[in-house]
Amino acid sequence: MSTFVLVHGAYHGAWCYSKLVPFLKDAGHAVIALDLPGHGNNPRPIHQITLSNYVKHVCEIIDLQSDPVILVGHSLGGVTISQTAENRSNKIKYLVYLTAMMPKNGESRMDISARVNEIPKVAEARVSIMGGEASIIRDDSIKPLFYGDCLEEDISFAKKNLVPQATQILHTKVNLSNKSYGTVPRVFIECHMDEAIPLQMQRRMIADMPCERVLSLNTSHSPFFSAPNELAVHLLSLS
């Protein structure tokens, strides 16, 4: 039996994995879908919503597990799991980037965008709030960016649960080393119809940071909604 720890991305929460979790549990594995600080059932004041607190929370979950976990990060969650792997390399069996940001040492999420010449679809859809401390996504951009191939009921569910994203996290740089982060096997799951992190951007990150395995899904940015069974098959292949 393996333990999967599922880390969500910007604006989301553990709720986004609700359709995926049963497939992993039915296969006999333990699954922890967590709410990062400021998301879902883990509310925090905006000044406490930092990358260091994201990572601290994930590390606390991992520390409670007896064996190394399969740590999955979606979208911005890739930054979170990268720094977590630096801090807990001996506690992670695989680091799985689900159409996720995969930073080099010293990079932030925005640094990745500059390195790979990101098409600024998400940036153009962000609306700054709280004096620039957080952002939301314009309502008319939510479906095309995140849920292009998802059921309307799943999109409605997501819209009710999306929360503002603290801006500073996008600019916080990771500190990664070869002796720690570099020892954890990386797996990337491509999503071919992703509009938030387009395939060309995913593949540029993979080219710059080679992975042990690259798996593919013919989905939008959110396969946990549109193809949970197929996503589970990929994850179970690592167990």
C-alpha cells in the first residue's frame, strides 16, 4: 500500500480531488487531499498565506506517515511540492507534477513564466484585490482556463469553492539542492488540452528539468474532474 498526498494549486482546495480520491482508495491505498493555509477548510489571514506556511503544512502531514509518500502537486502546487521535497527528500517516494509548475533552484512561479515565455492567459485573467495582496480569476475565464472539458456540475461546484490567491506566493523563490531535492524521482503528467499551462510550456519545463517518467492525458487543466479514472491509472502505476 502507498500513501498519496495530494496538493492543490492556486485558488483551489482539497475539494478539487473529490472525484479522484475514491479511485485511489478503492485500489487499496491511503490518500490525503489537504487544504493549504488560506484554502478550503483551512482559513488564514492574508499575511499568513505564504509559501513557507504552505510547505510547513505539507511537511507536517508527511511527517505523520510511516513510509515515504507519493507527493502530487497540481498547477501552482508544483512550487509547493518542490520546496517540500527539498525539506523532506527522505520522506518522498515520487514527486508528481500534474500539469504543474516545476521550478529550478532560485526560481519563483513568475520566474518560470519568464523563462519559458509563457502565453499570459492566466495573467490576463487575474483580477487584483485586497490592494494587490491577492487575486481572483475573472468569471468568464474560469471555464476556458481551468475546466474546458469538465461537466457543468463540476464547474459549478468549483466556482462555489474557489478562493482568492495570495499574490506573494507567485513571487517567492524556492531553494533547491541536488543533494536533497535532486534525489527525489520526478514524474510529470502532461495535459494536452491545458489552456492555463499550455502543452508547449509543460514540455519546456520538462526539457529544462528532465523527469524519470512523463505520462500524458488528453485533458484540460483539471483531469481530476474530467478524467479521474485515467489520472488514477497513471498515479497507481507509481504505487
